[in-house]
Amino acid sequence: MTNESMSKESASVADPARRKRTDEIVDEIKKTIINDNLVPGDRLPQEKDLTTRFAAGKGTVREALKSLEVQGLIRTRTGPGGGAFIESMSETRAMSLLSNYLFTRQISISDIYALRKALEPVVAVSAIENIDKAGFDKLHELIGIYDHEPADDQERWDQRMAELDFHGVVASYSDNVLLAFICHFLQRLLKDLAVCKDIYKRPEPVQRSEGIEFQYRLIDAMRRKDAQKVEQIMTEHMCHAERAMVALQATIDDRFLEE
């Protein structure tokens, strides 16, 4: 890179007006997507059309498109038939981006359960009208994964993941997309948080009978569409799960201090 090009790049990075203009174009393109009812797979207007529409330079428009691509909202293709296309961001990608924000922050088991206790009962109630036979069958199938003692470390790990997947299935039937996403994200945090992984890997037997009883009662209440009972059972279940996780964490902390 020449000194001249480096200077231009530095000037671009240091120029808040250009950055602000790029952000404005990003917002305008998002509005275009909504107003024109564009769906995943549809192509955005060509770059030259965007420069004309927004009265902006080619470099500024390209920065805006790059920002949208990094956000996972579009993808670009080169060559014949290429351009910028609307992308459907997966839940996994969205969670990864959110996880990056929390990467350097201290999150405790109690932090997660403070939200789970508030939201899991609500999401379970919101799933009552949507869950079908396939959903109930899946819940029973998951319970079958962890209703017995594990034969080895791998099965122990699989059982802990299946316990969380039970709640993921319930949330997936919610009619509130935002609520379901948040619950799925909290479940993912419990899978990824280092202290939780330490707990899941411990060889101590896990007393699951009470938790499984909560889940069978929950399934029965959901089948009967008893919203009040569903909310009560899930609230009790989350409180029980938090106590169990905090107790296991305390056991690990005590052993760490002893060692």
C-alpha cells in the first residue's frame, strides 16, 4: 500500500462525517428492504443505482454494503448475475453476534436464571396453542435421553445438553419470536458458559427425578391448555434448576479451594 493510499484510508477512518453518512445509508437500505417487501434471495439495486439514490460516492456505498454484510443482513456475489442479495440471518448467527458483546463480561449462573425464572414460564404459556403431537413426542424423546444414569462421560454430557434442549423445544412453539429468541439465547449461554461446562463434566450423579417430574407435569398441563398451571409449574421448575446448578457450582468451588 502506498503512502498516498494509506493517507486516504486513515482520513476515511478518522472522518466522522463519512462514518455517519455510511450509517445513514445503512439505515436507508434497511428501510428500502422493508418498504419494497424484499425477502431473502431478492437482490438489492445495483451499486450505481444506490450511489444515485443516496447521492453518495461509490466508496461510501460500498462501506455501507460491507457493514450490512458483516451484520449478516445481505450477502454479495461477484461475476455475472452478481450483486447484493438479502440474507436470512440464522438464529445461530444472531446469537453468535450477541455472544461477542458478552464475551469479556462476567456472567453468573444466577444472572441467567434471573431471566429464565421471569421468561421461561411466559414462553411456555405462549406455546400452548401452537405445540402439536410432534412437539410433545419430541419432549418425551428428550426426557428419554436423561431419565437414567449415564454410561460414560459422553452420555453424561449429552444428557445435560438434552435437558436444555427440552426447553428449547418448548420455546420454539412460542408465538412470540422475540421471547423465544431470548429464551433460546439463555439456554445457549448455559451450554457455553465455562462454569456450566465444568459442572456438566463433573462425574457426580445428578438427581434428575424431581426435574423430570416437573417436566412431565408441564407436558400434561400444556396438553390440557391450562395456562395458569403451566406458568406455575415452569416457575417452580426454574427455581429448582437454579438451586441445583448453584449447589453444583459451590461443590466445584470448594474442591478448587481445597486443591
